[in-house]
Amino acid sequence: MAAMTTTQPVRLNGRYRLDARIGAGGMGEVWRATDELLGRTVAVKTVLPALADDADFARRFLAEARSMAGVHHRGVVAIHDLYHGPEGAFLVMEFVDGEPLSQVLTRYGRLAAPPALHLVGQAADALHAVHGRGIVHRDVKPGNMLVRPDGTLLLTDFGIARRDGATALTATGAVIGTLSYLAPEQVLGHPATARSDVYALGVVAYECLSGRRPFTAENPFAAAMMRLSQAPPPLGPDVPAPVVALVERALAVEPGDRWASAAAFGSAIAQVAAALRGVPAPSPDAAAPTVVQPRTPLSATLVEPGRNTPTPTTPHPGGSAVATPHQGGATQATVLTPRPGSAPQFAPGPAQGALPVPPGFRSRDGHYVPVEPMCWGGLVIPGGLGRTPRRYPPHEEHYWETFAAAELPEEAVYLRQEELLGHRVVAAVCNARVLASCSRDPARTVGWELEPWPVQLGRDRWIFHCLAGPGTGEWLGSQFA
């Protein structure tokens, strides 16, 4: 396939203009492209010429397109077009503005139980839809799950999927799939079933919660053989027991001992997630035919850094960001204590009423105010949830400023940005009165836009920044007092 140049971009089949390569592997490349006929952004999966000319691979490539095209579900990447001819072979898919779950785990190490359940639960919903079409994915892994900025997850890459009753494209007894996520029966060369996908999803859940795969050895084949006779190492003591039970059942050696289906696994995940949030368990009868349980999109801040990965940052005086304290890390000695006879302004945190003030803030009237101006720009809110804005020094042009902050209650963790402003705790801090009290010139902050911005501190604690902007474009200087 021709290389793309700055002066002459490549167009496939006279229609798809390749704009930027977003991924590559042993079989080909994935490009962000423009469908010039319909005027939309798409993802184009190209195949290496040597493979495109192979009849066996061509059948597999066509099988992927047909498998994916037959599934219509919000959690499965949609197929738009397929080409196999003189220009080679390529697949045109829905473009997903996100990143593989594998990259999320590489960046953060591990996830706390609520966001891990949220992501794995969505994958179970998607697999339920796939299995309902008689398709076994056979390669469920973090690299084949795309996470959008709003936390929604899509299942992709059906290159080795197999429909029930279809003729195998591999030799009898061949092991197909990614070794680290294969079910024990696949290691033995037995046909994969829907419960094999459930096992692989259990491996994904284990990896999300622990930051590592359940079986590791000096080579992938040795690790694959371990699962035939060994139970996975226990998850850490910080993982709630009901969550551990979910994962252990998914990782049972015998298929009959696992969850009976992806739907059953997803339903159990929804029940446990609801119990952890302290809300009534969702009714299974309320689910759509191919959706186990609707879930609110996940905030991108609900991740926990691994021990060997960089920690998230939170604003700090001086125009730069510093690492936030991880669980067990040192924090400032100042604490907030409720006023006598008053109701708490926010949900109690780990110290049960005595919460360390985050770096860069001081306490006032039940919330926090910055010690020095915190100025921000580059704020985007795809799908209703925000990505972390870019920090700017006060003397540079910026759009948003942090005027106040407070503890984010657990029940607000899953709320979308537009819903957060309606929460009683958030609304008590993100309002015109607090904004004016923190402003150098209160009259100039009238009518400003407000955005609550969640930031994770440690494992089980979140604060939100009350960001404010004038709504008229960027300006120079800071209005914070």
C-alpha cells in the first residue's frame, strides 16, 4: 500500500482519505481517515499486502467483517465497509475517540473496584450481544477494548472470532488467541465457547484490580499451562470480598463452574457495583435484551496509579503541577473538622471527619480555597465528561480558574459533568456566592460559567475543583483573590 505524503494523501477505493496512523500490528495498520463521500471520520484497518494475497487470511478477514457487521450494540465497534481487491484489503469501521484499555492500565497501573466494575460490566454487556448472535470473540483482552474519554467502553477486533458451526480457519488443535487471556480449555486445544470469553474477561477484571495478570512465568506458554492446575494468586486485601468472588468464579478452571453467560456475569457485576455504592440493586428485568444493565459513564479521574507509574497531578501554587498523595502518602497537617452542632458539608472521608487539606488549598467554611491562583485552559468535554484541563500561569491567557474545591461524595463519583452541578454538595460550593467571596472583583465574576472538575487523591478520596470562566473567550490575568 502506498505511503502517505504531505502533498499527496492516500485515498483508498477513491473514497477514504488516510489522515493519521493510530495503530499498527503484525497484520497491518489502523488509520484515522475521512470518508469523503459521506463527510465523516472513520477508522480504516489495512492489511499487509502479503496477507491480503493469502486466501486463508482473506477468508478470516471477511469473517471479521461479517461477524462485527452482524452485531448492533453500543458496546461493539460498528462496521461501515469492506474492500478486498487490487488495492489490497481494508476494513472501514466506526472511529472511536478513545484509547485501548491496555494503555489505560499501563498509564495508571490499576483501578479501584468501582471503575473496574464499570468497565468490565460494559464489556460483559457487549459480549452478551456478541454471543447472542452466535459469535465467540476468542480474543478478549484490554488491547481489544477501547475506552472513550467519557468512560464508555467498546469491544473491537473480531479477527479471530468464530460463529457457531462455522468452519475453523486454523489447523485442528491449534491454539488461537492471546496466550495470557486464554481459558484453560483453549490451552488444551479445545474449541472456545462463550464461557471461554467469560474467562478471558475475568482475566481482564483481575488485571484491572491488581495491575498484573493472574498467571506469570518465564514465557507465555508456561504461564498458559499454569492455569490448568493452579488458582490465581489472591487479589489484594483492599479489593472488596464480593468483587473477589465475582472474579474468582469467572476464572474457574472448569467452564461449568464459571458464570453461565456474559449476561449472568454482567448482571452480577451490576449487583455488586450497586451494593458498593450503597444504592438499591438494579432489577434484571429492567435491562434491554442485549444490555445487562445501563450504566452511567465513568469519569476519567476514577483511576488509581500503580506503584511504578506516575501519579496524577493536582494544581499547586507556582504554575506547575505536583504529584497528589497516594494512599499512605504524606499530606499537609491541616485538617477540616465539622463545626459543633452542624451537619457535615460533605461525605466523611478516610479520617471520618478529619480530612487532610489538599496541597495548594486552605480550608474555609467547609470547603477549600486555593492559596494562589489556579488557572486552566484547553478544557474539552467530549460525551459530557471532561478531560483534565491544561494548567497555565496566571499571567498567561487562560479560560478557567479554580475558585474553590470540596470533597466529592461517593455517590457523585459516577455523575456526568452537567449532573454534578445539581448535586447538593457540589452546588453548595460551585455557586455565585462562593465565586464572589473568592474573587478579587466580585462584580466581574457575575454570570460566569461553572464546571466541577473531579480529581482523585489517594485510593478512596476525590475532591472536585470548582472551575469558573467568563464564557466570552480567553482573557489575560486572574480574577481569583
